Amino acid sequence: MKQIALDIGLASAPAFSNFFAGPNSAALSHLQLWSGSPLRSPVPTYLWGEPGCGKTHLLKAAVSALQQQGARIGWLDAAVLEPPEFNQAWSAVVLDDCHLYTAVQQHAAFNWFVNAVSSADGQPRGVLAAGSVPPADLQLRDDLRSRLGWGHVYQLHALNEAESRAVLRQQADARGVFLSDEVINFVLSRFTRDLSSLVQLLDQLDGYALQTQRAITVPLIKAMLHSE
């Protein structure tokens, strides 16, 4: 059956606390330690895996943790068509969607990387990056590709059905919402199962249920979809 990806906003900001680690606990622990330490290692970290496995969620969670400490972060993804110059005020640089970078973005990413790890003020910055494939398989300029694979590399795995069910239960419990087995079966058979999509879907279902003063049931989900 064709799965549906909802075009809805993310109501719950990505954070370490709402990331269901599942098979990705090593990457989660590494980033929590890295972002929580006042003496962060300048050795880069690269996450890779198929779409929906949680790469961007973890990068944004790390950025949020750093910003709560007052840090300024340089962020580059495929949507940033004209990247700015490296800023010495940044405490770290984050490079998302590396596999999609244009020549202009690759040039900027390389300069950011070099400046981050060998900063002129003698204070090395951290580098976090992510892409859909291992560093060695990235179709990028050689000097950037080799640097992305220099440090810690973690493969992220998509959630299986049992883990997806656990996410829905966990997120529903956090909202004080009851989800029946029928509802969970319906959701998992018809919607994408990645972490962000499940959280977004539950946010929308919760809001629609409150708006209509109804419990979350299969008929309510169908009514919500028809109301889009």
C-alpha cells in the first residue's frame, strides 16, 4: 500500500529528549556528550543513512543544545544556495545534506571545515555533518570528501515496525493521548514511519482531536485527511 507523507509543520522542535534512539543509541550518546562538554573535541562527526532515519533531527538537536549554552552555529544544507563566509564567532559548523551540495556549496563547506578545525584565533571549532551515503561514496570534491570521513562516522538506521510503535506510544503518552492498536496499525500501514513524520503526524492528530473534541480514532484520521 502506498505510504503518504504529510506536508505539515514540525510542532515539536528536534531535541535529544524526543529522539527515539532505537538502533541509533551510539550516535545519540556521542552527540549528547559532545554538545554537553565545555571542551568539545574538534574531531568531526559524520552521520549517514537513508532519508527519515533521524540525521537532521540529531543535527538540529545538537544545535539546540549548543545554542542553549549561548553558542553561535554555522548551518549549511542544500537549501542554502549562497552560503556566507565562515564566521569566527561560530562555535561549530553543521553541514547537512552533504550528498546534495552544488559546487558553490562544496566550496563553502570546505572553507568552513578548514577554518573550523584550524581557526586563526587558535580555538578549533566542532564540525557535524550528515549525508545519505558513507563519506567515501559522496560525489564531492576529493578534499571535502576526505575530511568528512576523517573523524567519527555513524550509520543511522530507520526504525522497524516495533520501534515505530514504541515511538507512537511514547509520544502519545507524553501528550496524555490514548492510541488504540487499531489506530497504530492504520497509521503504520499508511504513513511514512520515520521519526520526524511520526512526531509531526501525532502533533497534527492531537491538535485536530482537540479542535473537534473527539478521541483519536481511524474515522477521525480519515476526516482530518479529507479536511486538508
